[in-house]
Amino acid sequence: MEMDFPVINMEKLNGDERGAVMDQINDACQNWGFFELLNHGISHELMDKVEKQTKEHYRKRMEQKFKEMVASKGLDSVDSEHNDTDWESTFFLRHLPSSNMSQIPDLDQDYREVMKEFAVELEKLAEQILDLLCHNLGLEKGYLKKAFYGSKGPNFGTKVSNYPPCPKPDLIKGLRAHTDAGGLILLFQDHKVSGLQLLKDGKWVDVPPMHHSIVINLGDQLEVITNGKYKSVMHRVIAQTDGNRMSIASFYNPGDDAVIYPAPALVEGEEDKGKLYPKFVFDDYMKLYVGVKFEAKEPRFEAMKAMESTNPIATV
């Protein structure tokens, strides 16, 4: 199955194969919810620095804390499946609309600088990908960025995770299955230790680790804006008995007050209003999502539709 996973060589967008690559991206958005980018324009040297410093930071600042957490919860000796715990060590960096990088106390200055540089490159790449999606959807260039903008611009942040070796991966997931609430997710993952899987046609499929790639996946907001033409997809991380897996996931999300709804150009002529996705304020969706992240997305959409029917939102 791995061989079928959509891998996009972005260099080919600049040549005769552009049309075929755009079709490949469109198919991935419709049928996978994921694709993997090569030659995406972020330098390998920068990515190597990010990886080196992320792994050093885990060893110096987080590994012992994780071991203490495991011991305190008795997770290393569980004898039944745990559905309320993830085998991961994480911290969060916020970039937009304002950065919290200087407020995180135990980051070395070199690490702060390299993550700032990486975030700038990822933001550019996110907006480039959104415009490729606009082109495929027949939307005007910049439509998705504008839809995410709200009054203060998008929310953009990074979840830095490590998935240490797990003695009982059959009983504890690295990260339980979920769809992502937001917009566009850009993942820099370990190229040696696997674990990320997505649900396709009822089967769990590995997302192949590839050196210097960026994995893209679509969040719930893009499913809403495209009225289901593109899909967010359930995915999970399987803990491994060997190897510490690095995962740096950056989320390019709508602003808190952005009003999210299907793009009018994509629903013209849709007579069955029941087939339309809801309209809502992004922050309201996030408040709901926090409590039900590891459940199916469809009831979330229905809940937002019910909220819309009792409290309609004007489109600015």
C-alpha cells in the first residue's frame, strides 16, 4: 500500500508536467486527505538543524520528565488497552498572530532561532499550497488565505512531539485516532522511525517516512469550505518498541473570529440545503473540538449546523 501513497515532487510544477502534478494533488485531496512533498523549497540544511536541535532538546529537557510521567501513571506495566492516554512528549510553539517563543523558558537560544526561521519557511509553503488548492477548486487565488484571515490573520503554531520507545504498543497508542480541527497541517517527521497512519477505505495505511519531506494533511475547515469535495481524514500514531520518533506538526489555521462556510462558487446550484456544510465562527468549533477530538467529525459538523439554525451568522 505504501507505494500508492501520493508523493508530490514540487519541482515538476515548474515544467511540462505541471498539469499532471496538479491533478495528483487534487486526487490526493479528494481521496487521501494527505500527500507528501519533495523539493518543496525549504533547505535541507535548515531541516537538518531543526531535527538535530529538536532531538537534543528532548534528550536534555524532556526525556527525564517523560520517564517520570510514565512511572507515575504506571504506563510501563499496563496489562489492558489504554484509550485515554497518548505515548508522546510534546510542547507547543505559537507563531501567529503573535509568537510565544520568547516565553518558553527551557529553549536554548539557537533552537529558538532555528525554529523561528523554520516557521517563516513553513508559513510561505502553507500559503503556496493553499493557492494550489484554490487553482484546483476553481477558486480565485488567495481565496483560502482570505477565508482563514479573520480580523487578525491566521493562527499558526507548531506541536513538537517525540514518541519514545514503548514497551506495550499494542495497548497504548502514540496518538489516538482523530481528524485535525484546523486548516492545513505541515508535518516534518522522522525519516527513520515510522508510526503515522491514516485511515483509507477502512484500512490503516502507513505514511512513509522520507528524508527531507513535508507531509501535508487537510483539516476539518478545508472540508467545510470545499463542502466535502476535499476531506479531513482520521489518522493516528502507532508507538514503536524501538526508536524515538520525532514529529514537528505545524498548523495553519483560521483566525479565532474567522467565519467558516462553504465557498459560494462551490455550492452554486446546490438545491438540497441539507447537503451544505455549516457556517460557524472558527473559535466556536475549536471549543467543541477540544472535548471530542478523538471522536468522529460528523457529529461536530451536525452540532455546528444546529447552532447555525438557532443563531445564524451573517457573512461579511
